[in-house]
Amino acid sequence: MTQAAAAAIDRPFSSSAAPVGSFIVLACRVLLGGLFCFAASMKIRDPQTFIEAIQAFKVLESDWWTLFGTYAIPWIEMFAGLALIVGVWSRAAAMILVGLLCVFIGAIIHAIPLPGKKAIPCSCFGRYELFCTGGVSWCKVRENCGLIALSLVPMLFGGGRLSLDWLLYGREPRT
């Protein structure tokens, strides 16, 4: 990214708008990071329910990949969520979560039942639900698209001035 492009991206959060912009970035980082840490903790606490959810989606044919996903996805969510909360490598953490969300959207679209068939449970947040109820549906796709939109703030603007990166380095590292 050129310096001119970086300056254009950071311009809304420079000078007098910096305090307001930093609080907006902080709110998006903490909300998104907290959601993913919560989702990860539900999956880590009950891997049996999560593996059953993965199997119900019928996306992975191999048991090895199913087991790998059961134990890898929650820890990826946890570390990326924690990185967003404290403001370390915020852009990279947001990109990782966007990648996961795109994979989730693909799996959800694959698992959406035909009319008249029963929807499988999502288990994204364990026994809790964010906005959508009643299993996988187009509502879950919209919900994940909303989370991607929320991820764009730290992805485009980094951790902001209220991040550990800014405290340690006096600037947002470019990733």
C-alpha cells in the first residue's frame, strides 16, 4: 500500500476526528473480538456438540478434517478475538475472522434446507443465538455478512489510537 493510499484511509481518524474515530474503532474491535471469544469458548467447552454440528452440515467428507476443524476453528477464533480486543495485529486478526466468516457463509448456504425440510442447528454460539433463531437459514447468511461489515472497520483502519500496537509502537503497524 502506498503512503498516499494509507493516508487516505487514515484521514477520517486524523486531527480533530481522531478521538471519535478511535472510539468507533475500539467499539468495533471489542464487540467483534468479544463475540468471537464467546463463540470460541462455547465450542472449546463442548467439542462434542461442535463436531456434531460440523457433521450435520455435510461439507467435510473426511473424519480427519472434521476433527481438525473441531479443535482448530475455536482456537483460531479465540486468538483472533483476543488480538482484536487488545489491539494487537488488528488488521490481520480482522482478515482472519473475515476469512472464517466467508467459509461459514459457504457452509451455511450448502446446508440451507429445501422448503418443507427441517433446518439443522447452527451451534455457532453453543446453545445461544445472536440474532437468528431456528437453525441455518438465509438469516444466518445475513448475520455473518453483518459481522463481515463490522470486521471492515478494524481491517481498514487498524487498531486505532486506543490499541496496544499504538501504545507500544506509537503507530499502527502495516500488515
